[in-house]
Amino acid sequence: MMSKAITAVSRRLTPFIFLLGVSMSGFSQASHKEASQKPPNIILINADDLGYGDVGCYGATMVQTPNIDRLAREGRRFTDAHTASAVCSPSRYGLMTGQYPLRRNFWGPIPGVTEGLTIDKDSQTLASTLKKSGYATACVGKWHLGFGEEAPNWNGELTPGPLELGFDYYFGIPTVNSGPPFVYVENHHVVGYDPQDPFVMKTEAATQKWPAKSGYNQIGGAQKAHLLYEDEKVGTTLKNKAVAWMESRAQKQDDRPFFLYLATTNIHHPFTPAPQFKGTSQAGRYGGFIHELDWIVGEIVKTVEAMGEEENTLVIFTSDNGGMLNHGGQDAWKAGHRLNGDLLGFKFGAWEGGHRVPFIAKWPGKVPANSTSDHLLSQVDLLATFAAITNQPLNEEEEHDSIDQLAELTGEADTPQREMLVISPNSPEHLVIRKGDWVYIPAQDAGGFQGKKVGDHTLGGAAAFALTGQKNSDVSGHKIRTDAPKDQLYNLKEDLSQTENVVMENPAISNELRQLLATYRNMIGPYPKLGWINIDAVAAREKRQQEAQKP
């Protein structure tokens, strides 16, 4: 945890970022009172690896997303919304806690087989905030934030976990659909677990094999539990569990408002849509997985309508990071689909394509229909926004980076509520800072995946230009130019695609952002680095540091 002195300095330097229970949105007190008197149900759908250009209402033409597009028509679409990180686990940490992942020194995906719970169980979360307001709460889908005090006990109780962070119910996959263990977890236990057939480390799992799925030999045993997990049925299973939980509340005549956090595995690799979605798009298996995701969204909305809850339900749809140029993504690109639209870069990286994501909110009578906002927003803002909706203060004992965006959701904000934002890519040296129209990256390239050839699963950065044909003034021949500046500055209002690095032409702005970024680096929590960091990126940084020290 940061010292109080650093906290005080950070608050003075970044007055727009710290809320501490006081709304800075300008949303009227009367409206806040009305919202607190009639709290809405809240459904937060967090897709996996869905890029800015993967949805029809954001410009996609080779995939069809009528249900997601309907949310935009009946609600509000945000064009400058960002994840806390360009990587899955730290992104989810930021969304759940309202804190920048850097406070936890969190940079990459965690090893799901061995990592304990990454969120302190005493921390304020989206779920604990709403539960305190009387909500029924459920988490369905991908967790990937760890279980247990030190490590998961797969042969026993998986505690602490989602239930200790404010959720009444959990069902989902513990890590990611491409990595072990390939099982379902319900509340504190593996579904189908048989103590006569325990999990065994370093043995092959009885699970289906798919391209881009790996780690088969990390943990095996528990054959019954593994066989319940069928890759092509995961999306349907998660949808069914989410629908059943909502319907069970109605059947029990539970009149409490509810919060459903649905974290889909779509569209993370391996691309395993149910058979009815295969071959349905012009973007191959990548597009088929998007079509299944859109169907899931439609089924959730239909359930809300059937329950008669549509008018008092806030639905938010977003993604945990930008699209990834993996094998399926590369095939989709070759077919003409642009995963992240006109944005530069992909998942894991510091460029906009890594962390600018779809964000749509629908709340009849509160969120203006068929509206669009280009104001800056971060997923870390959901904590303060949900707190404002339910008239709950934020815990003053914790550092929060969350801003109340309720006025932004309702269309009452004439000016952006957030002026500055910090985003964590996979490489700590590429920590991104945004202020107004300007974005500053303190290193070369994207700092994400380091694949060098078309066909590499981890293709990214300048090397990806060999496939994408994108342009950036620092790049020549699919490599960073030898005379390129050591850092990057872009005016996103004038150059959203980040084609021109203007760091040398704007020394005053560059210096201001460097100083602000230094303040945020001081906030990096006193913990060992958490999550996988690309080894090649680390090695490249160390090599540059060694060269800089030579006489």
C-alpha cells in the first residue's frame, strides 16, 4: 500500500481521478436521490478479447452483431472507453476494484493453476458495494483472478474467491479457456469433483485438444470434472447458468435488485463456438465466435424482458482488452476484418488497439437512447459509478482511481468527467498516460507480444505491420527505425490511428506527461511483479539499459 504522503501528492496532481465518496460528475442531487430510491438491476457483460472493431455499431461489416447493436440503439455508445490494462487479469483487477493494476504491481495474466486470490478480500469491489446496498449478486464466467490464500486447493475448498469479494453465487471457469485447469467451479468447489479421483499435478488432463489450447500436462486427474468441460459448449453453459440464476430469483419472489457480472470466454482463443455458429461469418472462426457472443447477449436481454425488468435494468457491455492478432485473428484480418478498427496495435500493447474497447450502456429512461459519447472513460470508473447509483460512499481507507461517470451515462455531462488516465500494457516500461487529447508512451514500440513473423501466435508491435500494412513514423521495414525517438507522443484528436509520433515537436507537453507519469510510477505497490510478462520485452529493456551505461 502506498504511503499517505504519496497518496496526498497524487491527489493534488490528479484531482480528477480520486473520488473518495464525493461525486465530481455534476449529476444532480435530486437525480442521485431518485437513483438511490429505485436502484436498478445491473448486468455487466465483460467479453474476452473483443476488439474495438469487432462489433457492428463500431464499424464491423464482416460480422453481424444485431443484439449488441440493439443495445447501442436503445442506449449510449462510448467511443473513448478504455480498460485498466491491455491484458486480461490486471484488466479484471481494475474493473473489479476501481484501482489501477499498477497499485498491485500487476502486469500480465496469472498462472491459474498456482496463483492465489489477487484481490485482498477486505477490498471494496463492485460486488461488495452493491451487496451492501441490498443487491443479490452473482458472477458467471471467466474469473482469472486466483483462488485461495496462497494457492488454489483444487482438491478442497477454493476459498477465498469470488464469494469473499461480495458475490452471493459463482459459476464459471477458474482461469482462461486456453489454459488449465479445464473444469467448472461453482462457489467454492470444482463441479463434478470426486475425492476418489483427485487432481494430480504434472499429469495429462482428460480434456479435448484444440488449436491455441495448451497446458494439458500441468494438472490432470479429476477425470469426471474434466470431462464435464466441453469447449464448444462453454458459451452455452455460461449463458444457461446466468439465465437460470436470474430466473431463480423471480421464482423465489426475491424482490431485491440484482447484479449479474457475466464474463464470457468469447472471443478468447481457442475459437470454439457452438456448431450452429460455425461458418456463419465472413471472418472465419473468429467471426463465428463473435456471433455466438452476440447470441449470448441477446438471450440475457430476452430473459430480462421476460421477467418484466427491462425498464429498471442497467445493462453495460464491454471487453477486457483489445483484439489479439493470434492465428484466428490473423485469418480474420486476411479475410478483410479489422479487429480493432482503425486503431493501431493489439492486445497486450500500449497502442490504442490494446485497450480502447467497445462500451455500451442501456438503461431505459435514464440513459439516452441512440446516443454517443466521445468523452474519456475507464472501466475503473464503474466502482464509483455504481456507488453513486446506489448512494454508497467509497471506502476512504483505500486508494481509488475511480470517477463517478453517472452523469456521462445519463448524457448530462457537458464536459468530460475524466481528464487523465493511466493504462498498463504488459511491459511496465510502456506504462501509458493520457491527458486530454494527448497520449504518452515512455518507450519504443507497443511493449506487447513479441512475435516477429506472420503466423506467430504472439504476433504484435511493429512486426505485425508485415501483415496489417499499418503506418507509424517510428517503423520502417516492420521494425523500429534506428533513429526513432526513445518515447512516443500522439494527439489522438488529430491522429487516432497513431501514425505520427510527435514527441520531438512538442517538448513542453512531453515533459509535462513524463513528470505526471513519474508520479504514477511512485504508486506502484510494494509487491513482487504479478502476472506473466513477455520475456523478450524484458530482455530488450535490460539490453538497452546495459548499452546506455557503456562509456
